[in-house]
Amino acid sequence: MITSPGVSDVTPPTLRSHVVRRLRAEIIDGRYRPGDRLNESQIAREFNISRIPVREALSQLQEQGLVMNHERRGMFVVRLGADEVQQINSLRIVLEAEAMRLARARLTPEVRAELTELVIKMDAWEGPLIDAAALDRKFHSVIWHAAGNPYLVRTLDSLTVSLFAHKALEHDSQEVRRWRLNHHRALLDVVTGDSDTDPQFAMLTHLRMAYTEPERYSSLGVSATVAPSTRSGKPAV
């Protein structure tokens, strides 16, 4: 078993990184499925290491959204129920629309260039879905930061980390095709002012590319049927 003589509570960064990479690969490859419990002791035995680096690796994977900590039960591969997904999406419509409005008002050439570069990468992406999810999340995160409100950034970051990981771990090919990295250029056009589509409707349309009724738990879902205006692209109210 790998240990640090005399410093049992310190894990070499290389060992921790190795465990993170291995566990991440095993989750993505499907050895651990969404909802599976990640037993700290068992993993330590399999890796022939102490439990400390495993605990640290699981904590890092939790930050990445791949693992969830259920109190008094342990760590599990992220799995969200259908209602949880839509509850998160309903908040995203509201919060990200506000972030887009603020980002558009504060837009700098640097932010425009960064978002444009990310869209170009997404349009040509052919790599692993988990890395595509990171690219997708990065695009949205740039907009959040450009809004200039750190509380909005923290709220959206904590709200969506498990959602992006959850979507990336779905192995249904039809869902994967619907979720491909498309439609981000339409969001870019809204942020840059090249489109006059209302940001809320733009977010709703974007989320409908991958989800059914993402607005279900928002005021849009409990009011009249949402339909775009033929001229402004604004949602009906």
C-alpha cells in the first residue's frame, strides 16, 4: 500500500491526480454507472493505496460534478431525477437570461473573441462527450463571468455542475445526438447584439435542444403556452 512515511495526512499531488484520472475514466467508461456508490475502502484496496488519496480524489470529482455526496451514505456517481433536471433548467432560463443581458451590456472585445473561439471549437468537436460537456460549460461560464456579478456566477456554477456531468454520462445515443454542441452560435449572437432575440427565449430554445419542457418548473411553464413572436423572438406572456 502506498503511504507517506511520517506524514500520513499528506498526499503527493501526482498520486491524487492519478486516482482522479483513473476514477474519472472508469466513471466515463461505464464501470461505475450513474447512482453507483463509490466505496472508499474498496477503491483503496483496488488501487493498493491508503484511503486518504481516494477521499481527496472523490472530493475533487465532486467539485467536477461527477460525484455526489449523500449525507451518512457516502459518495455516489452523479444521477439526477427527471424532476431535478427540469427544476435546475427552469432556474437556468431565468438566471442565464439575466447573465446574457448583463454580458451584452458589458461586452468587451476579449469576451467576444473568447466566446467566438469556443463556438468554433464546439462546431467542430468530435472528442469524448465528457470533454464536450466541459467545453459547453466553459462557454456558459464565460457569459456568467462577463455579467460582472460574482454572486450570480457562484449561484449558476453550483447549480449546474452536476447537470452538465449528468448529461455527459448519459449513454443513450438518441439523447447524445440531441445534446451535441449545437445552437451556441445563436446564444453568441444574442450576447454580442447580432440578434435581437430575447435572452430568456434564447435560453429556452437552447435548452429545448436537449430537454423536454425545461421550463416546467418556471413561471413560463405554469402560464400560457410559450411561443415566439414572429418578429421579435420574444416569449409570449
